[in-house]
Amino acid sequence: MTPERFDHIMRVVELAKEIAIANSFDNDEVAAACLAGMLHDVARDLTPEKLLELAPAQNDVERMHPLSVHGRAGRKIAERWGIEDGRVLEAISGHVFGVSPENRVGMAVYIADVTEPGRQVNHDIRELAMTSLFRAYQRAVDSKVRYLRSKGKSVHPETLRVYEAICNLT
Ligand SMILES: [Fe+2]
């Protein structure tokens, strides 16, 4: 792991914890958010071959962009390390494409990942997350989809599924 990645991870842990506390998570949920933040990018710097070995591609987007499976690959590593908490495991796999809106831990980590100060974007979403976790999560997913579309990049089917699911909840 590069020093830059490590710094990103530590900022995600710190912010996920802040978001969790601001949204009245209990101690167990705060600890789960910190653990998931710590592990979310554990597979991020692996080679494409290793990534696809841990998390075989399930569609063309993943075959063309092996990095897109780094969430699922990270979950595989966490499972091997003995993590059994479903909220933490989903937060790790889902930090790339999105998590279920029932998983508060997963939403906190997803938001922390895309809004941590080192990214220099999405400050408004970071602020919103301190008062409304779900609204901030919606906006974070929305901003990811818009960003990908604006760059002409393909949006992963799972991201689209999450996007449609949480937009229908408003
Ligand atoms: Fe990541």
C-alpha cells in the first residue's frame, strides 16, 4: 500500500467515525464503521490478476476495469482475516458500487470515502452527512453516477441498481 493510500484510509476512518457519532450510532456501530473504514481499500493496490482471482469478474465492465472489483476482493480478504460482521463486510464490498440503505455503517463508510477532505470535492455532502445520513448517501451516489456519465464512463450495473433503489425511496 502506498503512503498516499494509507493517509486516505486514515482520513476515511476518522470521518466515518465522526459521521457515525453525529448520527447517534451506538458504540458497536461506531466501532464497525471504523473497522470497515480501515479495511475498505485493503485490496485497492493489488494487481489486476490478483483482484480478479479474489473476485472474478461478473460482467464486461468488471472485465475491462479490474479495479472495479477491489471492494469485493477486499471483502474476501476481510473474511479470510476472520471478520464476520455482515455490516462491515457489506461496507467493504459496497464502498465501490453502493450499499443497502438499511446498512448505516455501510452508508457512513461510503460517504466518508467520497467526501474525505483529501479528495477536495463533495464538502457539501460531508456537511450534510453530519445531520442527515441518508440524504447525504443519496447525494453521494447521485454525484458518483453524474461524474461517471459526465466523463463518458460506463456505470456499473450494481451502481445503477443502488441509484435507482435509493432514488425511489425519496
Ligand atoms: Fe476504494
